[in-house]
Amino acid sequence: MAEFVRHRIPFAGRRAATAPATCAQRHIWNLMQGQLPDAAFYDVAYWVPLPGHGTPENLLDVFAELLGRHESLRTGFYRDEDGSLVQEVVDSGQFEAEVWSLPADGDPDSVLQAWERRMRHTAFDPAQAPLIRFMVTVVDGAPVLAAFCVSHLAVDLTSVRLLADEVARLFDARAADRSLPPAVPSRQPVEQAQLESSPRGRALQARARAYWCRQLESAPATLFPPRNGSVGGAVGLAAPVRYSAGISSRAVALAVPVVARRWRVSTSVVLLTVVAQLLGRRAGLPSCTLRLLTANRSDPELRGTIANLHTEVPVTIDLAGDRVEDVARRALAACTAAYANGLYDPDDVEGLIASAQESGMPVDLSYCFNDVREEHTLPEASGGGTTVSGAELRAAMADTVVGPDEFEEGETFFIVIDDETPGEIRMVLNADHRALTPSEVHGFLYDIERSLVEYAEGAEPEPAVGGAGRGAPQSA
């Protein structure tokens, strides 16, 4: 039987500091305010497998070390008298950690899942640092798993992955009674706020503002016109507001590198191009505007930063022309420009969007593309996965199944792509039911796979019919 003890562990950092919130912190704060009262929607849970040696106390020491090293983990947020968002770094305090003990035949996965569900409904008070909680699962006396739940105000996806790697390295050293590896030198959020208010930072934000203005002028009014008042395409029938489905595909994993090499673009641009094409064809439009999620880490001083640096930038893909390779290369150029404008004032941008809407300019940026794979570049020419036959692709497609997923978002269309399972690419699509019915969500995912396979075979895919045939919902 699983039993747990909840600990309150002291931590200490090198300094306390107060500064204006960064652009990225304000961006997430604004999103969280729109999600209230479910503020835990923007909390992130992540886990790290452990080799089954060492002690729980070793891990508790590691967690305290993380809080000492990374100021974002011991930062709270509040609005000052002027209404401006402030980040406040504390130099000491306590954090919460649960240590779960299981017998040799215990199931650590079930403990993790129950803890994640509980954390999902346990919001942080943003003013009370630290905005992170930890959990350790111990089987037969040895830690086998560490997990943490942290507010998106404190971290982004890159930070979560960096933290997981650091937990593993620090724990190995502590369990072996070695000196802890040093922290990677990196810019802290307080210094990021200082840079943003400097002449260089203001210049970057002015450039990004001009970019947003151009995007607002060119973005299509909508990619999903209203269906004559119907919801989900069926008048008078009750339907869920949103629906998510996922596809895990060996065929996509095989096809994407082949297509990327042929088009001479990154694998991420291949996926973006196909998604944009399908959306554009569905809407009957010559272009498609999506929001890209960017980590904003091109500056070397930010490569190892544990903080929320995440923002979202619009990109408009020109779909004109007969050659899809040309569309993909234009998409690459457009993405490069978008990522170069990732540092912007979120409140100013909200004002630009509101002004555009008030002036009658059609604005709809509720379509998001998020490729969370760690590696987007191509393998070496001699590497595996660059040559594949049509028979292999079709055989891989036979294993593909689309099924419902628990992923939640608040946009009209939000697609996430990962490769956590070796040899597969998984795509999860969450859509407003008034834009895509559940059947159409399934069909859209199958259409991505079909298009990629046909491009890998050297064919031009036929226009998608949307929601019919293979697109019908199935059990995962």
C-alpha cells in the first residue's frame, strides 16, 4: 500500500530582488487571468525516471539546490500601486515535497498519475514563492521517480526539460557523494527585465511592434467561417465546446525527413507547411496565418536560463503557386522573420489587436502550431530515415489509429507535435467544435499523415475531403 509524507523543506538563494515583470512573464500572466478561476490550467507537471539508488533525502537536497540556483523558481508576482506587474525574488523560504513509499510490487505510475491529477486542481498563489512543488516515489527503499509541478509563470517547456536533466545530474552526484556539477551561467529574469528596458530592448520591441502591425494587416479574417448558426455542423444538437484527438504515426516519422531533404527546409517547416495547406484549402484562401510558440533563446546568455521566456508570434504562410517546395521555402523565410520578433510588449500587442478590431479590420489569430520536439533539423545524409520506400510508408500507415485525447487549450485550432515515442511522431489537435466536429478533427489528422506520405512518395496530394472515410472517430 502506498503511503506518503509531506515535507516542508527550507531553501536559500544568493539574493532577494524586485523588478518589473518581463515581457514573457506578463504574457503568461495575461493568459492566466483569462483562464480564471482555473489558474492551475497553466501549471506544468513533469517527471524524471531514476536509476533506483540513493535516498529520498538525496533528492530533497537536490530540490533545495535547484531553488537556490534558479531565481525564477523562488519568484512571486503581484501588481504594484500603479497596476504594473512585479516579479519579487525571495532569498529564502520553504518548498513542499511529497515522498511516496511503495512496496517492491508497487505501481509508481499510478501514484504519479494520481499526484498529477491532484496538482492539476491545486492552483498556486502567484504572490507566494516558490511556485513549484515536488514529489518522490520510493519503491522498496530506493527512489525510482521524481516529479515536479511548476507554474508557467516560472518556466517554459525548454526550462522544464533543462530542470529534468539537472535533477538527474545532481541526483547522480549526490547519491554517489560527489561534488555537485556547477550551474550553467545564464541570465536571470531580473536581468532580462533590465535588458528589455534598455535602448537595445526597446529597439527590439519597436521592431516587433512593426512586425505585428504588418501581420494584422495581412491575416485572413477567419479560417473557419460560421456554419449558419450551427454548432459542430448539426443544428439543434447539444455538443461539447471543444474536442481533442491525437495521432501516433510511424508513417509521419518516416516521411518527414524525406520530404524535408527534398524541399531543403527543416522538419518543423515541413509539418507547418502541410498544416497551413490543409487549413488554407479548407477555407478557400491563398494564405494562412498561425501563431507559433517560440522559446526566445537565440541569445547565448539565455540558452541555459530556467525561466518563462515563451511568447507567441503570428506567421502568414503564402500558399500560392503550383510547387509545394516553393510554399515550404516561403514558410521557412516567414518563420525566420517571426522568430526574430519574439520579444514584444504583450500589453501593447493586445492594444494593437483591439484597435484593429474596433476599426473594422478582420482579425483572427486563434490558430496555433506548436512543434515541441527537441530536434527539428535533418539527420546527416548517410543517417537512417532519409530513404524509405512507398511500401514501407503504406505499411506504417496501417498501424495508425486516431483517438480522443485529454489535451486542453482555448483556441479555435491548436496543434501540438512531439516525438517522445521513438520511431513515431504524435500530433494532438484541439479544436472548437463549431470549427471542426470530432469527426473532422480525426479527419484533419489523417489528412496530415496522408499528405506527408504522398509528398514522400513524390506525388501531389489530392485536396482533402475532410471528416469522411478514415477520419471517422475510432478508439485509440
